[in-house]
Amino acid sequence: MNQKIFRIIFINFIIFFIIFFTADDLIYRYDASRRDWTNPKKYIINNPYVHLLDVDKYGRNTPIDFDFNNKLPVVVFGCSYAYGQNLNDNQTFTYKLSKILKRPVINRAVMAGSFQHMYYQSTKHSFYKRVPDSDEVIYIMIQDHTRRMLVYTFYVNLNTFLLHYSIKNNKLVMDNYKNYLYNFLKSLYLCKLINHKWVEYYIKNDKNADKITDLEVIYFIKTRENLEKHWKHKINFSVVIYGYINNEALFKEKLAKNGFNVIDIKDFKDGIENQERMVLNDKHPNETAWDYFTPLIAEKLKLNVNQ
């Protein structure tokens, strides 16, 4: 009798397993076909490397075609906006800023990245081997960075759930990537969809504004602490807000309270990022946008340095 019950349970479990993973795969394929995704489906159980960034592979070299007179560099963090997606090296924000300030500008932006990628780099010895001492740091922020900070994968089709941190005892603690069951559940497509929907709801709920902005700001505070500890001097840290962001007034207030400079391109005349003449087909800033905004940002940086 016990063997019969066990057999029934086992067979039902196998049937459920097959149905569940078939459904998960079909939903993935359907969603991928609608979104023109080509990433293969993979389930991750034990691959800690998907959680970690090789900081040597991120950022882009800025062409150096004039003498900087040994000036300290400016270091820029951010995502594809700061990186310069679909732009040539000499069309990017970092290149144009370098030309204006007459000093090197090092691009450490991560495609599809967010605050955690900036913080993560500041914790790695390999970052400091590649990036010399600096006294000026800039982060280019867009609205989607808040979502990327909270989800455990950047796009629902990707199977790498990179750099998810929580605040514990006023410290940023990365998820335990050695938890096999946790990794496996995260790699399920249905779980990704649920996670993304939950994050969308969480961000839109005004009751969570303080928690969200506290987490955003602590990334900047801890990054600055790491940089200043390693470089052994104070740095001027500016956050350039490109477009509209969540909980904007509260976020700006907390940044300013903690000694960060806030530069909002909406404060500039014509400072709206979605004007047709300022965007590429993929909605990223084009060279015209950076030709317009970079001198204005540079002037703000000079004012901040002189204060």
C-alpha cells in the first residue's frame, strides 16, 4: 500500500515537473518571439560567475588626442547613456567632456547597469589598477536605474541575475550566490516575470519612496567612501539626472543633504531628452544631445569645484 502511494506521488510529481517546465519554456518562447529576443534558455543552479562583474571588461576607452598636462582624470559611471550606446568614441559624453575640461575622462559605465555596478567596481582592486586617482566623479542617472536596482535580472529574457544588494546594518550586502535553490528559482522565467511585476508595483507605491531613495543614496555614499578611502583624499561627486526619475524631489534632497552635487538637465533650456533631434532610433542620446548638454554640465562642474 505504501509503495503504491509512493508511486502515485512520484508519478504525479514527474507529471507536474514536466508540465511546469514545459509551460515555463513556452511562455519564455512566446514572450521572446514578441520582443525579438534571441538569448537561449538556461537554468542556473551553481554558477557564481554570473553574479560577478569582470571590471576589466566594462567602460570604454576615450580617445586621447591632446595633452592633459598630467591633470587628474574625471571618472564617469552610469549605463548605456554614459557609455554612449551606438555612438562612436568621439561622439560620447565622456569624450566631449574631456575636450572641454582639458583633462582625461575615464568611462566606467556598464551597459544596462545601475547604481550597484558603480558600487561594485569601487570594491574591486582591479578597478583601482586601471583607474588612477581622481578628484571628480560623475554618475549619469536615468529613471530605469531604480528598477534595475531592485530586479534580480535586468531583462526578463536574461538568465544572469547580477549584483542584487540589500541594506544590512548600514552596509550593502550582496545576495548569497552560493544558494543553489535560490539561484535555480531566480532563473525560472515565471519567477522573473513575477519579480518584475512586483518591482513595478513597489516603485509606483508612494509608501515605499523613503525606502527606495534610501537604498539609492546609500549606493552613492558607500561608493564615495570606498573611492576616498583608496585615493586618500576628498572627491567632488556629481549626479547628472537625465530625464524624469522616480521620487525626484526626495532623491535630490537626500543627495544634497549628504554632500552630492545634483545636475538636472531639465533645468537647462530645452533640457528635455526626448526631443527628436536629440535621440537615436533606440531612444538613447545622440551626438547632438551631448553637444548641447555637455558644455552646460561642464560649466556646472566648474561652479561646484570653485565653491
